[in-house]
Amino acid sequence: MGHAITTFSAIFLAIGGFLFGYDSGIITSTIALPTFKEFFKDPSDTTIGGIVSAFQGGAIAGTIFNMLFADVLGRRWTIMVGSLVSVLGSSLQAGATNMAMLIIGRFIGGIAVGQLTSTIPMYAGELSIPKYRGIMSGLLQWMLGWGFFVAQWLGYGCSFNSTEFSWRFPLAFQNVPGLILVGGVMFLNESPRWLMEKDRHEEAIASLKDLRKGTDDELIDLEFREIRDVIMADRALGNIRWTSILTKPTWRKRLLLGCGVQAFGPLSGINVINYYGPRIYEILGISTRESLLIIGIQGGLSIVWCTIALALLDRVGRVKPLIVSAAGLGAALLVNAVQGQYLDINNAAQLRSMVAMNFVFSFFYTPLGIISWVYPAEIFPVECRALGNAITTFTNWTVNLIFAQFSPQALTSLEFKYFYVFFVFNVTACVCYWVFYPETKGRSLEQMDQLFGDQLVPHALQDPEAAAAAVEKDEKLHTEVYKSGSIA
């Protein structure tokens, strides 16, 4: 039995990743369909940009919702709200009778994805044991790949239908993952760490015992004590407000690192390759149907890369794969930027090489794609974990929105020279990972305080005796202070 409940919970939660991937991917084929253009009277470039970016604007709003309410609602209820919002947004899109209704539906769908992406990796990480936390939190990215893949092929399949069904059905299908989450999320265990932070100790220990069925009782007890001791020690310092994430130097450092790794995702150039892949192939003189096929194959391969990367994540850690990823991404973009400047449309080998570089890019993006969710989800202390994850995800979506908005113009005016911009970002990322990012693999969430220099108490899982002695000493001190009359 072991950690079957924890594993099932993480897999179930990752359906949110499928929702995100599918929602992002389906719009690419939808807006290209003749039936869609006909129904909406041939929307202009600006309107199409609005459809794509309404989703990202919504996601930003969703992360702001989490900043304000996620800590009060807890992990399960945040996901429940996000899933219900998703069903509302998907239904509006599928039933859209005019452009305003479609764009509002996209915006609402985006709100849901913002809420879910800033909660799921963190929740999965809180339920997991250190040894498998990378896989559990990283499943979001794996399912995101499946979502994108299903969207690409379902969109391709429906494109052969010449009625409104060809775009309404793929949009309506967005309801499926949302409904599955609504139906099942309340059966999951609430995060024991969130329950402890809310002083619901009995529920926390019950949840932990359920998640760790088959584990030695003594180990469960040590994990519970470690969570409790770290929360109590942080509290004893006093003055924890929502602003502490900015004012407390060690928390601020975590926030900067979390925002950094989330920003380096879109700054790698991934969305320019994803959203505007067909546009790039058009410059290379490849037909639309051929380019959709290439993108579909790329989507299938990215699931393979993601599976391999997830299997290795908890062995090789987080920082080394990030360094390799940034170096590879930079190199792939540099090769294409240089080739693009000396482009010869009649040279078939050169065209093949440029398409191949997109495949190389997709391969090297995999570790960054996974770790950009895993790393922020594990570095924050429990008191500011929901807020920290909401801010880091907000960073990702904001950078995403900016590039989605001006990439079409940049591609038109700069063509392949635009890739130099992302080459520079990837080199910067590589140096940052090397210099600033501590390795987090194999540590419990409570033991992250050692990496950031704000450890206050011994950790029960690392040194049970010292932890017990510290608690005993603390209790003695409380008793003495009470006897001396300092506390009335």
C-alpha cells in the first residue's frame, strides 16, 4: 500500500495540468478554422490577439484571487473554486453566439487556470514525501503535455468537419477535466501542513496518517513533529503578515528565486515557438496542414521527453537540469537565428535543419517546463506558501501575456533576428541557476530553511533527539516564565 493515496492524489490533481494544456492548445487550431472565421465574420488580427491574450489576462486575475484567498480557503477548496470557474468559462466559449461572449469565456477559463496552476504543484508537494516530491509536483507539466497533445490532434480531427461543430465541440471538451476535478477533489486529504498552520492539529495528524499508510508510526510522528516545530518556531518570532514575504530577507530571497525560474519559462522563447509555430513554418514556405502535423509530432515527442525527465528528477535534482536546459535552449535559438539571417528558401537541407532545431528546442525545454512548477512549490515556508506560489505564477502569466501581445509584430518586422533576444535571456538564466539557486532535492519542505539560512529549530526527521530536547527546553522555559508571574 505504502504511499498509494499520496500517489493517487498527485495523479488526480494533475488533471488540472491537462486542463491548462488543452485550453492553451485548442485555441491555436480553433482560430485557424474556416468555419470559425465564417461564423465570427473574419475577425481581425487584433481580435485574434484578444482571444489568445484574454486567457492570459484571466490567468493573471486567477493568481491575484489566490494571493487574497488561497490561504483562507485551503488547498482543496481553492481547487474546487477553480474547477467550477473553469466549467463556467468553457460553457460560455462552446456556446458563444458573438465575439464578446467568446472572449469573456476565455477570460473566465483563464481565471481558473491561474488558480489551479498556482495551487496544484504546491498541494501535491505538501502531500508527498521528499524522495518523490519532484515527480508528484512535476506531474502537472506532464499532464499539460498530454492536454496540448489531445488539443492538437482533436483540433486536427475536427477540422475535417465543415459545420460549427468543428470548433464548438473542441471548446466544449474543455469541460471534461473541470468536471472530473469538481467531482473528486473533496475526496482528497486536505494538506496536513495547511491544517497545522491553521492549528487544526487533530485533523493534520489524521490526514498525515492516511497519506502515509504502511509507513512506520514512529516516522509519521517525527514528520508531524518536524512540521509542528518549524511552524511554532516561526510563530514565536512574531510579526508574520502578508508583507513578510517582501520584508523578511530570507523569504524575499525565496520569492526572487521562485519568480526567476517562473519568468525564465516564457523568457526561453517557448511561447513564440508554440503559439506562432505555424507562422514560423510559413516564413519557411511550409504549408499549414504540414506545419500542424509537425507541431503534432513535436507534441507527442515532448510527452516522451517529459516522462524521462520526471523519472530522473528526484535523482539528479533540480539545478543541474536547469543549467543544461538553459544552455541547450540558447544554443538551439542561436543556430536558428544565424541560419535565419542567411536564409536560402531553395536550400532544402537548411530548411530541414531549422525545423530540426525547433525539435531540439522542445527537447531542452522539458526540464525547465517541469522544474518551473516544482521549485517554487517547495521553497516557501508554510505560512507564505500559497501567497508565494500565487506571486511566482503571476510572474509567469504576466511575462507570458507581454510576449503573446507583441511577438506577432516582432516576428513580422525582425523575423529570425527576434530569436537573439531569447538567446540572451537563456544565457542569463544559465548563469543565474549556476550562481544563485540552491539544490532542494531530498529535503523535506521544513528542511528548506537550512538552505536559506533561517533555520530556528532542529528538524525531527534529521535529528530526533535534538528536536525533542529543544521542545522540552522550550516547555520548561514556558513553565518558568509562567511561575515567575511574567504571564498573568
